[in-house]
Amino acid sequence: MKLKRVVALMLAVSMLAAVAGCSKVKKVTGADFVAACEKMGAEEVDYEDMNEVEESDLEDGVYSVLDSDDIEDLYEDYESSSSSSSMGYSVSVPDVESIVDADDLEEMTIFAKMDQNMDDISDPDDIENLDVNGVVGIQMTLTDSDMVEDFMDGIADSLDEYGIDVEDLSSDEYYVGKNEAYLRISISAEDLVAAFLESDTYGYLEMMDLDIEDALESLTGDLAVATYINGENVVVLIGMGINNTTEYLDEFCGDLGLSSPSKLPSNPEIAESICDTIDDTLGSMLSSFAALAAYDY
């Protein structure tokens, strides 16, 4: 998949991730965000050249500043990706425009820095050797500073579609003020694996004789997401450490003056909701494959 489409889907996922800002959180402007990117050692690339970014570039870090035309292009890539399907099975992704329309965005900056060895994972048993340390960040400047409540309502509605009720989240995870808000989530690899092993999707994989339980249970690390809103300034962060720490996320948050969501306790209920969504999205397709695999010709 082209990097632009990855970024488009990442934007959709990050919209579900979190929203934070308020007097408890520093306001981060586009200029502040760019300064933090450069402090992380990232190099600027034109949005039109994002599909040319190499793995070595991501290891050093890259960022791109998008104007209104680029944002329209990004939304078109998202719409194209969200409407894709495989073998007639729809792929469910969040509706970004239900949260914020492209016309409501004045400017956007995208940042990514990642070390990973995914190319070395060629066999299911290799999963236990996966090593990832990465962070992706998005700064959005809204056209109006009085959009926080509507933005958060869109977030809450989208989360509800994925079985996540914001009223069940702690005050450290979710907050909405007059002109500021946040929703921060942390999930440990252990909680995510435990939920996945109980899912219908994993059951279908077992029926297809794909035994990866031991490899999955050996994984450690964390996934953390957050979106920070203060007036017209929005910061979205996604960080992960698989068999590693969330070093890049924590360092970037420090440069931005924001508290890292990785410091929160893991939320196993969110892990279960993620796996339920996977079941809803892939379950019918995998059940068909499992039935074929089990069929005795």
C-alpha cells in the first residue's frame, strides 16, 4: 500500500485514538510541532514525495507540512482506501469526515519515525522475534477554535460504533472541557494478545492449522494513542514498542511538552473491543476459509 494511503488510514485510526488538550495540556501549534520533529532528527519531505520515502528515511524520521490542497488529496486517498474490499468482504474503517471535514482544516503536519525488522518476519514462528519502536504524529490546525465539543462528539460517536463507550473510561483517559479535551489510551501487548487468543478470528486461524499461540504469548511491549486538543490546535499521536519500549513516543511527547499516553495503565477492555472489531471485519471471510481448510475431500 502506498505511504499516502497508509497515512490516510492512519489519520482515520488516530481519530479513534484520542483527543487531548486543555489547561492540563500544553497548546501545540504547527510551528511547535515542526520544531519537535526537527529535534527528533526528522527531515522534511514534500507531501507529493511521501510515497518515495524509504525505510532508512523512516529510521531517521520524516515530516511533511500539508496545505489545504494536500489535505484534500489526503482525504481522497482515505476515501479510496476506506471503500476498498477484498473478495466481496468490506473492510471497516472509521469515517474521518464524521469527525472533521477537510474544509475545517487549515494546515496539517505529519511525522513518522520507526525502527522495525518486519522484513525478517517470514514465518509465523518468527513473530516472537518482532522488534518495533515507532511513533507517528499529526498536528492539525482547525479553521475555528470553537470546534472542540463537536470534534469530541464525533470521536465519541465513532468509538461507540466500535464498542467503546467513553463513559467507561477513566478521567485520565477521557476529558472534555469548554475549549479543550483529551482521550488517551494505552494497551499492553500482553492484554492485546490475551484478547486476540479469545477471539473468533484466532479460532478460525486454529482451524486452518496456524499455530502461533506460543509466538504471540512471547510478545511484550505497548501500544499507545492520544489526540490532544486545545482551541484550534489538535495533536494526534500513535506510538508502539513491540518487544521494545515506546522510546520514540515518549521522547517526542517530551519535546512537545505533552504527557505520554504510554504512562497510563493498560486498558484490557479496549483490547477486547479491538479484537471484537477484527472479528466483525474479518470473521465471515476467515470462517469461510476455515471451513474450506477443514473440508475432507
